Amino acid sequence: MNQNPIKLAYILAIIGLICAGIIAIVHEITIPIIEEQLWLEKQQNFETFFEDVTRFEEVQINEEAYKSLTTIYHLYDRNDMNIGDVYELKTKGYGGDIQLLVAYDTQTQTLLQLSYIGSFNETPGFGSRVKEDEFLSQIRHRFVEEVEINTLTGATITSTAIKDAVEEANSYFLNQESKK
């Protein structure tokens, strides 16, 4: 039992490197699969928001004033009429990053729906309450300029992050609509 500690350290380092290599390989293999699943989830949401959607145009947003807004999808029906826009937002909640889609009816200037996509790691019973009707009813089916979001007690960080992101998206939407 009198083994050389340096030899044990080398063995442990080799095992650590092998494990790190395996983790890196698995990570590289799963990234495209995860991205494809997220893309399918977005497309399903598009169809849920707007039944008649047949195609969309993706516009990347890189404006400093709109940090949460990453992408806008202009959705079109079979007659090639714009039936609405979906804004993709990314914000930081208590449990990590939160990705969401916000659907706008461009004809009525109504915020139709909000949907969370990807992983959602907020605390069950607290931060996860932003997925419940108590919170979402403040947002869904409202004229954009009339949306007022109250944060949730016990879920202040998460609900404030969502509130700020949606308000930022609403501001961008109204700004774009005023330019038309």
C-alpha cells in the first residue's frame, strides 16, 4: 500500500482528461440535436400562434437598446400577407437564461401570446409561476400599448426579467409600427 503519490496524481490526471474528452465529444454530438429540437419547438409555436402560417422571414436584431430581443420572425399566410410577427427574446431569470417567443398581430397591434421555449430552470412553485395564468393573463390578447405587467411576489427576479424583456419587445414593436 506504499504507492508513489506522484504516480497516483498522474493516473488521476489521465482519468480526468479522458472524462473531459468524453464529455466534450458528447457535447459536440448533442448540440445540433438540441438546436434542431429548439427550431422545431419554434415552428410549432408559430403554427399555434397563427394557424394560417405558410412561411416566415427571419430578421436578426443587433441593436444595443434592445438587449433581450434576438430575432423577429415575420409570418405570412398562403396569400403572402403578413399575418403577424413573433419576437424571440432571451433574458436572465433566477435559474438561468430564459428564452421566450412573443406573438404580435400586426393588423390589430395586439400582443397575442407568450410562450417559453428551450430549457426552463426556474424554481418550481416560485419562478415557474410566470408560466401560470395569473402572470400570463396580464400579457395575452392585449393591445400592445395597454400591456402592464405586475411582478409576482416570491418570484421577483424571474417575473421582473420577463416583464422587462416583454416591455422591451413591445417598445420595439411600437417603434417599428410607427415607421410604417
